Amino acid sequence: MHPDRIVIGTDDPETAKLIAELHEGVDGPVVEMDTASAEMVKLAANALLATKISFINEIATVCEATGADVEEVARAVGLDHRLGPYNMKPGVGWGGSCFPKDSRALRAMASNSGYQFQLLSSVIDVNDLQPRRAIQRLKDELGGVLQDRTIALLGIAFKPGTDDAREAPSTILASRLLAEGASVRCWDPLVRPLDTAPWSSTTRCDTPLEAMAGADAAFIVTDWPELRDIAWDEAAHAMSRPLIFDGRNLLHPQRMASLGFTYMSVGRRTVRGAA
């Protein structure tokens, strides 16, 4: 194991010594502190990571309005050694078991102490808004109507490499699409079939191409690497309308346009292939 740090939180020096001994041989700095400070480290670290993502998502929204490319902006900003490139990837929002829980817990801790953590409240609000903004953009592209449209959701997990769908943006996207009267077909390579709302009202597919067959639009929700290599030329012909909303900026805009897609993404210009 090579952790960035091992934080030991205890008010008892003997306990700290025992825990440090348990971690002997682990390649990482050991930091000892009181219990309250150790708890704050956990919450603050995840809240700060969430803040960076919400910040770049806000920048992406401004890029969409001004014609800038958020990927180029994030790349150049990340070269500043004071900032770094990490967690500067725009998308349809963060989820999972840590960022939402810890961000809300830190905000509640502050509130219970008599302080309103306005920055963190904004970070959470931005994240809640992100999938809703994506749905509205897709709806506008489809003429303002999602009723009776078929939408393929590619990815359910909150990130690739896991079957964890807790508080994933896909849940909000599926719920909103269904509420608008759309039919939702979904694919994910690891998340098991779910029988809870909203997934019980969706159609589960075995492959991305199956999900996209006859669809009016496909929505990339999780940046599964295998989505880069599927037969997108076949998908373009199989879809009712070759429209992609890439919620993770996984694919190359010009390549998708060359295959005939209208390609939407986060913080970049929409590109349109030949009709």
C-alpha cells in the first residue's frame, strides 16, 4: 500500500503508538492528531475534492456560453503548480459513498456550531444542478420535447471500475427523463440489475449498442473506457437519431461528427455531423 498519508486520531498517546505500530511497513507518512482534527481531515479532504469538481463544472457552463473549451482551460490551469491537474475534470456531477456524505456532514457540523458554510452549500447546489442542466440541454436539442423519446444511458456507476451506484448522477438523470415521459434504456458493465426506482422503470441492456438501437439520443454518464472503442459507426446507423450527449467528455468531438453524430458535451461546443 502507498497511501498519501495515514491519519491517526486519538487523544491517548499510547493508543496512537499502538496504531502507528500496526502500520509499520506501510509506505506513507503517519500524522498523529486529536480525534476531532482527524475527523476534520477526512471531511475537509473530500469536501475540497468535491469543490474542485463543482468549480470546473461552473467554468464549463461559462465556456458553453462563451465558446471556450473547458478541456483546454482545465489543462492549462492544471499546469500551475499551485493548483495541479487533479479533480479538474468536468462532467454531470460527483456521487458515490464519500463526496456527498462528507460534504453534507461538514456543512451540518458547521451549522450545528453556529456557522453557515456558504461555499460548501454552493458546491453541493452546483452538483445537484449539473445533471438537470444536462437534461435541459438535451431536451432543447430534441425540440423541447422528451415525451415518447427513447434515451440510452451508458453507465450507471458513479465512476468507472466500480459497481457502486450510490448517489450517482445516473439516478437523477434516469428519474428526470422518466418524469418527462421518455423511455430509458441503460447499460453498465458492473452494476447489477436494480429493482428500485427509477431503475425498475427502465430497460436494462447487455451492450451499449443494444441500448442505443432505435434511441433518439445516447447519454454517456460514466466514463467507462470500453465506450471509447465500441463500433460508433454502427451505433450511428442503429439509432433513430445519431445524437450523443457525452456527460464525461470521453470522446473526441470531431471524430464523432465525422461519423454523422450530433455530439454534445460538457463545456465544449456542440458539433454536428453531416445529415
